[in-house]
Amino acid sequence: MKTNNVILRAVVKLVVFIILTLAVYLFLSGHHSPGGGFIGGLVVAAALVLLFVSFDIETVRGAIPFDFKKVAALGAFISVTTGFGSLLFGEPFLSQTFAYFDLPFFGETELTTVTIFEAGVALVVVGVVVTIILSIVEDV
Amino acid sequence: MNNLVVLPMVIPVLAGILFVFFRNQIKLQRWISFIVMIGNIGIAAYLLHLNQIAGIQRIDFSGWMPPFGISFVADSFALILVLLTSLVAAICLIYAFSSIGEAREKMYFYSFVNFLVAGVNGSFLTGDLFNLYVCFEIMLLASYVLIALGGEKVQLRESIKYVLINVLSSWFFLVAIAYLYGAIGTLNMAHISERIAESGQTPLLTVISIVFLTVFALKAGLLLYFWLPGSYSIAPTAVAALFGALLTKVGIYAMIRVFTLFFYHDPSITHTFITVLAALTLIGGSIGAVAYKDIRLIVTYNVVIAVGFILVGLAVATPEALEGSIYYLMHDMIVKALLFLLAGTMISVTGTTRIDEMSGLIRNYPLLGWMFFIVMLSLAGVPPLSGFIGKVLVGQGTIETGSYILLALAFLSSIFVLYSLLRVFLQCFWGETIISSEDEIPMKNGWMIPCAILTIGTIVLGLGAEFIFPYVSDAANTLLNPSDYIDAVLTQD
């Protein structure tokens, strides 16, 4: 029996963007307030899983053609290499730094190296969560 | 601050991650893994040398000072073990190149070997108790994969047992850490040691120490070794050699560290426990080693005996005995890897695991036979091979403290080791040959070279004892004087 899920799909198409915006917000707020790469990554993964649930796997795979194992590996690679970055400056492993820049449009903005590290964490979380969920789905 | 201290853990992690992108370039993966291990040998050797002239090295991650941040602390004891781990891993990799098979290699085999080594090195180097737990988990997760990779029926049966027992013991570990944090209020190992010394080892802390003892006994196979023979005997040869040489050693390391750095104030309780456990392990391991006809089980029970023997040194805790334990730990890593590789090679060439179905192998493979003979003598403690010095020093320690029962058990277990392996030797290498020259499977260089390197290793470790002794003695000294470790960690530089 083919279920009619027009309403679900219509809502999901809209809601996914709200969820992704929330993910970006959480990711960026992580430096000074609750949030960060892990949470942001989880929310992105939640959005992707919602897509997988409401559309079928092939369709979403076609739209987002990433191998999520490699996404996770890329994230881990980014995080570990940012740790190595501090070695170039003779600082202890994993040292981070930040500075304020005057950017057009954003005004005075704090840019930090820890954001790169967190981006790696977010990618790992997205990759791992989606891989786990897809493996479970394929098993059934 | 010395950034080199973190590299033995981080470089293998990075290599393991990179292999995900080069899944099908097996040659590349082999070379990178091998170079990583060789690089780690170099780093560990340099740090060990630095340790003798400049004292204990440490690195505070992100520059957060201890006891607030996480530090890696490299003292001689940890570095000796990192050095041996990298050496054994490099040699097991050479063996894996020609034995593990393309199917496993394409399923990220080398990634997980690298993660395993990262976890082992991290456990040795970390100066933070919770971080020790994390590194244990990295090592265990990699070992779960390595033991189940291949998906044969028997592998799945044993790996389920292995995973369950380790998840349970990890949970105990976490509980023990929580208890200790509740009682002491810190996780930095040097800081814990300092606080316990200030407040005295109260009965509550002694109870917590027994929880730690249970955890590490499960991981090291001290008395609680019921899971060990099954899971170590079904893994592919190169993996079994890695496990036999490294995994129980991490448990032993943690036990020695915890009971020389934190809980050394009330030896009448804690060290009596260790004494009894070590004695029972020696007895149980000896019975197991002579009871079976499956060569893999004989070899794994030999691992159990070694665990008991090394912890005899911790139980009596005199300087000589600890030196002996460290020496024996080094010896055992090399020799157990060799023993597993030789046993695995025998199984590959005969196609059977039962010793009564093998015969006359020395006619077909003389080099294999002679190496088995040497490893047997080395394990039994015949001079000038590497087992001798460890046994003498541990024996000296037990005599000094008057623990004659322990002494008798330790040396009787050596007889059992000799008997169990001599039985294998007589049964499998002597007698009428069962393999005709037409059926003979040609011996691969990739199998013989790693075994030969390890055989040379055990001879060098025995003959070069004089050269290695200052490092071992420094390691034992640091263990016996926790203040050295504490000063190195808690002073600002």
C-alpha cells in the first residue's frame, strides 16, 4: 500500500530549512554560549534523517550525493589537523587563538581557530549519525 | 612543554583517518602504517633519551595548566612501553602484509591497527585518569573491530563475549573513576596522588582501590582471564600477536601506575589482594597451558602466566622486583608477539591447530623450528635470553620480602611454561614428517622475516641488558618515588 504523505512532504520541505538555520545558529553561538559543533552537527543530522524518513533513500541520496563515512573522516581530519596547527607556532598541541576583525557588512567580528575545530566535530557528528541510521535502515 | 609527547598517539590517529579516503590503495596504506610505527619508535627513543638528561617530559593540551587541563606525561616507564608497542606493531604489520588478505585490508584493517596503537600509546602516556579511560576505549573499540573483522561464525561467537565483558569492565572503570572523583575531587593523576598522600589512604579510598583492581584485573587477565583464551585464539595471526603482546599489557600498566602512584599507603590490604590474585593466576595459567592440545590455547594460556608473573613484582614492590617487572614486561611484549606469530605460521603451514596432528615440521621448515626453540628457552628464562633477567630480579625481590610461596609459584610456573612449549616442540617439530616435499607449502619471507626480527630482539634484549638497565632502573625509581612524578606534572614551566 502506498501511503499518501503529501502533507508530510510539503511541511518537511519547509521545516528542513528552519532546522538547518537553527543548526547554523547553534554552531556559531557555541563559542560563548550553549551550542557548538556537536549540537550543531546533531541538528543537521536530524534534518537529514527527517528527509530520509519523509522521502525515500534513493531520492535523498541523489540530492545529497555524499559518502557520509567520508564526511565523518573529513571532519575528524580537520579537527586533528587544527591541533597540529599550533605546533607550527611552538605552542602546546590543540592551542587555539582568536582575534577581532572589521569585516564589511558584519562589523567587528570575532574570528577564532576553534571554529575550524568545531566545524570538524560537526562534520564527524553528521557523518557518523547518518551512517548509523542508514546502516540500520538497510539491515531491515 | 614538549609537543613530541603527544605524537605517538596523534600520528596513528591521523594515519587511520587518512586511510578512509584511500580505501583501495592498499600498498599506500601498508607503507604509511609501517612508516608511522617506525616514526613512533624514533620519537619514543628520543624522548626516553631526553628523559635521562632533562627529566620527565609533559605537554598540557591547549596550554591549560594541570590539574585543570589534560596533560600527557612521559616518564621512562611509559616511554619504554610506547617504544616496545611501536616496535611490536611494526613487526606485526610486516606479518600482516602477507597474511591478512585483501578482503580485510579493504575493510579498513590498517585504520583500525593504527587506532589500536593510538589507544595503547595514549593509555601509556596520559596523565589524567579520565583520559586513561578514553584511551582504553579507543583501544577497545579498535580491538572489537579487529576481532570481528572477517565475520566467520566462530569470530562472532567469541567477539560477542569479548565485547560484553569489556563493556562491563569499562562501566566498572567509569564507576571507579566517579567514586574517586567524589572522594578526592580531582582527576589529574599527580594531583590525586598528592591529595591521597595529604589526607591519608582512608578505608573508603582502599575500597575504591579494590574497584580499580577489579577493573584492571579484567582488562589484564589477572585471575579474571576467562574471556581471554577464547577471544585471542580466534583472531587472525597478526591480530592475535598484536593482542597478545599489547592489550593485556595496558591493563598491567594501569595497575602498576595506580598502585604505585595512588594507593601505595596501605599495602597490607591492596598488595595482599594483588599477591593472592597473582598467585591464583599463575596456578590457573599453568594448568591451562598444559591442559590443551590446541596450540592457540596453549599460547594464550602462556599470556595468562606472564600476567601473573609480572604482577608478582608489583605485589612485593621492592625496587628490584619492580625493575624485574618492567624488564619482564618488555621481554614479554617481544616474546609473546613472536610466540603468536610462530604458532600462527605453524597452523598456516599444516592446516591444523591440534598439536597431535602435527609432526616433524623441523625437516620441512628448519628455521621455524629453531626460532620456536629459542622462544621456548627465552620464555622459560634460560640465560642469556631476555626472560632471564626479569625472572632473576623478581625472584630477588620475593626473597628480600620473604614471600617464599610467591617465589615458589613464580618459578614453578616457569617450569610449566617450559613443559607446555617443550611438549609442542617435541610433538610438532620432532618425529616423522607428515608433509611430503610435494605438498609442502613454501615458507613466505613475509612470515619468516618478522619472526626473525623478534628472535633477534629477544637475544639483544638479553645480551644488551647492561645497556638497557639505566632506563629500566630510572623507570622503577619514578614508580617508587611518586614525588618525582608529581613534581614533574604540577610545577609550572
